[in-house]
Amino acid sequence: MKNMKTLSVFSLLILSAVLTSAVPRKLANPVKERMNEVAAVPVRYSKAIRLVLMRRLSSLPTGMPLPGGVLKNLNTGEIVGGDGSSPLLINVNIGDVVSGEYNYQDGRQLKGNLTITADYYERGSGSLWVR
């Protein structure tokens, strides 16, 4: 029993001597604490603009507005359908591509694309020409 007590005291002395003589190691790439850092997350700002589907006519140089139709923002996947009234509202951002489609009752289909510019975005309205 006395032997066990001596062994445990001796073990504690060795352990304390090893721990007090320990030297901190320097790592090659220490992790630095970053204070007041904000993670940058891409944010998409968009606004609703009014687009009118327009068809070119040889008799009218300004073209003819088409009531209804379907608009699709190819960047976000948003689809807006018309109920026979013009214009259509769709959420866009500068640089988005919007496709327009108009179906006649006889099966003919008119299509067109429009890239939203800063001018369209600031104005909040524009024309999408289909053919």
C-alpha cells in the first residue's frame, strides 16, 4: 500500500515537471481571429416594370400592341401571363433577359427577347417586340 502511494506521488511529480517545461509550438498557418468582419452575400435587387408586347406592321411604323401574351424572365424563371390587358408587369434587374410570346387563336406564335438596360430599368416601362 505504501508502494502505491509513493508511485502515485512520483507520477504526479513527473507529470507536473513535464507540463511546466512544455514550450508552446508555433503553427505554420495560425488561425487569425477576424473581428468586425461582415460576410458578403450576393443580393438581387429587382423592381416591377411594365412591358408591352408589340408586333411590327408594314402599315404602322410604330407597330401594334398585343393584348395579353406571356413574359418570362430567363434569369429568375418568373412567368407572367396576360389576361387580355396591356401592359404586363414583371420583376427584372439590369441585364436580365425577358422573353415574350404571343399565341394567335389559329395557332401562329410570335416570340421575342429583350435584355433589360439601365434605361428600361430607370423608366420602369418599355416594349418587347415579337415576330
